[in-house]
Amino acid sequence: MKKILLMISMLMLISMSTVFAYSDESNADAQKVLDSIKDIRYNVEAGVNFTDYSSLVSKASIAFRKYEEKYPTTDKDPYLEEKFKVLLIDYDDTRTIWNDAIYENHKTLFNDDLEFLYQRHPSLKEKLPLPSIPHTYTYYEKALHALWSVAAEDEKSINNNQQK
């Protein structure tokens, strides 16, 4: 009976090892990155101007780069690292579209622009479908909201993975 309990305990520890595979410091630093990314979403939901948004994206990018430099190859969760990269691309592409709308006076995205975004954000296609008529366009506001929605879903997948 003791052997069976010991074996069950060992199996449980092994199955839970991925939860504890990274140091407390690495997990805390990853949480800082996630918090800086969440700050972007919180501000978007509350209403943010372009200057403040751009600053928030830069701060999150810096937090991530510090995390990457501190843990170059070991002691970091590769799943989180990849998700952080995806989220930062989501938010950075949104910043680029918004910047172009303000400073380049590009109020629309053409089909080629959307095709490029679909390559970088595959789930965007269902939220922002390609116009059916060739040589038509999509207003930048729709693209911003669609990309922010994609980012929120990407962030949610991180939260769901952490709860497992």
C-alpha cells in the first residue's frame, strides 16, 4: 500500500513539474512583462490617446527585452516567451496603423495591407475579413479594433495556460 501511495505521489509530482520548472525569479519577471502588456489592454479599454498608447507599447517591449536578456536560453517558459512576442507584435502593428493614420494621413487599409496583416496575425482574418470587391479598402479604425481584439484573445490564452 505504501509503495502504491509513493508511486502515485511521484507521478503527481512529475506531472506538476512543468508548473514549477522555472525559478521564482523567472516567474516574477515574466509576470512583470505580462503586467506591462495588460496595462496596454487596460488603457485601450479605458480610452487612450496615441502618445500614451505608444509609450505603453514601448514600455512593454522594453520589459520583454530585459526578460529575454536576463534569461537568454534557460530558466524561462518558452510558451510564455512566444506568447509575449505575439502580443507585442499585435500591439506594435496596431501602433503602426494608428501612427500612419495620424501622421501619414492613411485612413484606409487596402487588400494588400490586410493580406500582410493576415500573415502576421492569422486569427485576424475572421475578425476583419478581406473586402469582397477588389481594390476596395477598410478604414483603419476597424483594423485597430480587430487587432486589439486579437491581442485580448492572445492574452487570454496566456491566462488560461497559467491557470492549468
